[in-house]
Amino acid sequence: MNLRPPARTASFLLALALLSAGCSGGVEGTPGAAGLRDPYFPGLGNGGYDVTHYGLKLDVDPAADRLRGTATITARATQDLSAFHLDLAGLDVESATVAGRPAAVNRAGKEMTLRPAGAVEHRLRKGRTFATVVRYSGSPETLTDADGEKEGWLRTADGAVALGEPTGSMAWFPGNHHPSDKAAYDIEITVPEALTAVSNGELVSRRTEDGRTAFRWRTAEPMASYLATVAVGRFATEESVTPEGIRLFTAVDPESAAASEDVLGRIPAVLKWSAGKFGPYPFASAGAIVERTGDSTYALETQNRPVFPGPPDTALLVHELAHQWFGNSVTPATWRDMWLNEGFATYAEWLWAADHEDVPVEESFEEAYQNDANWAFPPADPPNAVDLSDPPVYGRGAMVVHRVRLAMDDDPAFFALVRGWTKAHRHGNASTDDFTAYVEEETGQDLTGLWDAWLYGESRPPGEG
């Protein structure tokens, strides 16, 4: 015999649906992803939300090698969230709240999972803006890149400097540490009165109390977390304004001051020249942080004011300031797109040498073409993370830019194209595919052969030098 179940009334089915949703009329959501599947750092970044602002309050004691921080992270949920992740290396989490309520915290390696407490109606619905507050402390870690370079929190003779490319920023604050999630920043750093704390953006205030000084810095324009920096030391500082209204702030270790003076004095001229080539300067401020030789082994294009590991030369200054357009304003969508940063910044060096040192761009191109190191792999497809800062990303990347210029055979049109690129993606993210599609659309040319040979080709095109 086939017995049919009793009919279900509409009210009964509604009650059942509410019960399965926690009796709140909604779904609880799912955890955000623990990584964004970056081609080289698949666990970097987090899914389910978009950060709009970081408010960081840091108390730094270099003598005790200790940092105490409070991070207020404002974000918008991009899905219904039951939990989400933050990237944080080391450091002890003392407490965390989400939307004003205590959150359960779980640590697993460099991943921190936050699960908001409370009834379902307090969960994070898609589209909701919420604030997460994390209080933490400890001795920040110095991390080692895949290529052996040091990043994260680097100790110096009288303080520290934070360098974040590609993953080091997670050593000093929790966040969504992938370049695709850019945000505004307010960073307040309290240090012993004898020291200065420098960061990105504009200096909003400084306040001294009980032998300690709090420096507050604000970056209103979006910034990828790997470009955030903090430098603490006995700096000589200088503030000025360029004729174009850009606020300049330089901080120089006294041991590097004399040797840096002439080059840093060229910042206004380099910015004006760069704007003519690449379009309006994309930020309200600029400058530099110059450490003493040996404090780090590389320069980094930290937003607004690059960090230099000792007195820079003019070529390096041009390179790092060009990054303010290429990398900082137009930020790579993934780390595979890093050649867009470094290729354009290297090409800026070639352009500067042509305009100021009587070295034709063709000569710089030929030198790069003849350098076997530039042909180890395609610039748009490094074999793995260890290769991201290798010569093909820089030198061959610059060759790609020059081949586009040659294909156009029209310098005014080429530089208009470059200025259009920085305008179209100002304060955003862009991929290699975005770039190639943009160039072909703007030029009306099918450049498949150029991309196949110079951007993706495995070997050096014969007879092209």
C-alpha cells in the first residue's frame, strides 16, 4: 500500500523555513574564503568582504622590541558571512570585536578567523558595512621572501622600518593583505620622544605627552597594504610644497643626509617631468624615507614616500617615483601582473636618461635586449614566487612597453595612451589582460604577435635588437 503524507499547510512550511534559518527570517551565511587564489600566494588575502578603511593605533617601543596595536578595520560584506579571515603573522591577539560585539578568534599559522557572536540577526549580511576592532601586541616578525629578501618588521640601529612587498605587512597589522583590496588609512604611531615616526600620506598631527610622541598620518587615496609603511628612527625631516601644490615630506637618517641632499632636492623636478609623461600626479603628497646603508637591502615604492636603503641615486629616485603611477595608483590585480609595475618604472628610467643624460631609449633597449638574464622567462608569467623580482620582470617588461611605442610609430599618441591608461585605472587594479586589451582598443591594432613574442615568448626574438 502506498500511504501519502498529510498535506502541509503554507503556515507550517513557513514556520519550518524560519526554524531552519535560525528563527530570524534570514540565513546565517557562510565563512569567507581564507585566500584569494593568487597565482603565487594562493593563501594571501581573504574573501567575503572588501576593506574600505584601516585605522591603526600603534605604540612602538624599540628598546623593548615591542609593538602594541589596535586595528579598526571598516569593511563591506560581499556575501552573507558567518565568519571571515584576516592575515596576521605572529603577534598575540588580545581581543576582537565585530560590529561592536565580541568575536571568537582562531589562529592557524598566518590566518586569523573571526566568528561574530550573537543571534542570526546580528550576522553580517551581504552589503552591510561593519567595523572590526583587533587589539594585539608582541614582537613583530621579520619575514623572509621566497627570494631570500627580508620584509615585514626590520630592526634598525635606533628603531624599525616596515616593508610589505609582497606579504610583509601582515607582520605588523591584521588585514586583507592582497593588492586587490585597497583602502584608505589613518595610522597613529606613538614612540619615545627622541624618535620620529613616519608613514604614508600626510602628517595630520603630532602630540607629545609623558615623554612619548604620537604621530598621526592619513592616506585618503586607496592604498594596497603592501605599500603601507612605518619608519621609526632619529630622522632629519623636511616639509615643503611643490609649485604644483604637492606636499613633500622627507625623513632621512643623519648618516645618509649629506649624501642624499642633492638627489632628494630633485623630487619636485622628477614629479613634474613624470606628470608630463604619465599624467597628473595621483596623490596629495610625496617624499622619501632614507635609512642608513644596511638597514635594508632594497628600495620599495611605499605609497607617497618610497623607502631607500641609504642615499639613492637619481635613476633609483625616478624608478620609485614612477611607481606612484605604476603600482601604487594603478595596482596589479594579482602578483602575476607585477611586470606592469616594474616594466613601466624601468622604462621611466630609460625616458629620464634620454631626456637628461643624452642616452637614447634605443640604447637602453639594446642593452636590455643583449642581457641574457632578461630572457630567463616571460615577464607576464614568472615560473614561481621566487622569480617575481628577477630581471625579466624589469628589463624585458620595459622592452614590452617600448615595443608598444614602436608599434604605434607616433610618440604623441604613445604618451597619450600611457596617460589614458593611468587615468582609466587611477586608484584601482589592473591585470595584464586589461593592459593588452586597452592597448589594442586604443590603437585599433591586433598586437597578438607583439604579445606572443615579447610578453609571453619563451625565447629572445632573433634580430630584433
